[in-house]
Amino acid sequence: MSASLKQLSWRGSEVEMENRVYIVGAGPGDPELITVKGLKALARADVVLYDRLAPRELLKYSRRAEHIYVGKSPGRHSLSQEEIISLMVQYYERGLNVVRLHGGDPFLYGRGFEEVVELRRRGVKYEVIPGISSIYAVPERYEIPLVLRGVASSIGIATGTEDPKKGRRFVDFKKLARAVDTIVIVMGSRNLQNIARELLDAGLDPNTPLAILRAYIQPETKIITTLQEVATQDLNVESPVVIVIGRVVSTSSVI
């Protein structure tokens, strides 16, 4: 990044000296895709609690801060959500500025809103700083538009993995297939074959283009295939990926 910490003066810092917790979206994996406001929060931080998918390179913009890894991966959590919130509150009550650094956007399949609810309940001053989400950033990296005039006017975004503790399933892929032009799925690599079969059962054309994408996180991945191909073979794709289903996928090949 070209901006130095000295150039990143915090708006209103001359008059607003109270500490707070910043719920910050780090973006899709490229450290240059964090917002300027998110970078300013890091520069002001005394403590940074960072996720697995938050770029480690961003930590250099908070050199004076204590850095604590609180990442989660399938089946492995370094700390529980309750422990993370407890840490945020403890550091805040010591008069410190805390950055909770989420990969992507904190409210889009992150736990940012749950954290806000708890912080508000406990009387903690906080601010939410949105981040660029991989939901649209990763397809754009490969020049796949999610909507396109004359091709697609609507998007459905869904998780491919739901927490069984919820007690019921929220995502109905058969309904989604009939409701939107483009379907975007995150956290779906392990269940992709079953999802493809559900979409075919709902009446989607077997030749519907499907893209499996990873960008800004190594190794980058771009697989262009069809719904039928995915439904009939297990691709064994490593997460995290963004899956795009719809006619928009084929538009990138005609540029």
C-alpha cells in the first residue's frame, strides 16, 4: 500500500479520544482491498483480533498493537465465539482500542452482527467498518459479472453449509433455482455435488454454466464447467471458493 500510517489521520481524533471496538472487514484476501477507514482503525488499534482469512500483511499497519489469532476453520476453532467477545470486552474495559478483523465483510457470513449485539448489550462503544466481500470481488477478478443487461437481473446468495445446531434448513436450492438468474454459493465446496443435483431436480438446464473460483488467496482457482458435470462427479475442491451458477459465467469467455 502506498499510504503511510502518518498520512492516515483519524477523522475526529482531535476531539474524540474515547476508546472503542472496531468491527472491521478486511476484504477478500488482497491486503490492498481493505478500505481506507479500515486501515485507519488498524493504525489506531491497541489490540487486533484477526480471522483466518484476514490477510496477515495488514497486521504491519498496527505494529504497536497486540495481535491475537482467533480464526476458525472447519472443525477447528482457536477460540469459541463467546471467548472472542469476552476478549473484546476485557480489552475495551481496560481503555484500549480493539479491532476485530474479519475476512471479507463482517456481516456477510461472518459473526460481526452477533458481536455487535453483545457489545451493545454490555455497553461497549463500537463502530462497524464494512469490507469488500469475496461474494462479488472474486467473480470480478475473473471478469464474471453477477448481473448483466440482457442476461441476468437478479442474484441469490446462499451458504452451501449450514450449522446443524439451527435445527432446520434455511436454504432451499429448489426454490432459489426458480427465483433468480444468478446463484452465488459460499462455503459450498463439500456439498457442491448435492447442491447441483438439487438444482437439476428443480428444473435448471443441465448445461447451465458453473464457475468454481478462488482469488486473492493462494492457490488461485478458476474452473468453468456445467451443472450436469458437477452433479455427476465429485470435484473434491479445496475451500474457500466462490461458486457462481448461471448464464453470466459464460460471458467472461467472449470479452
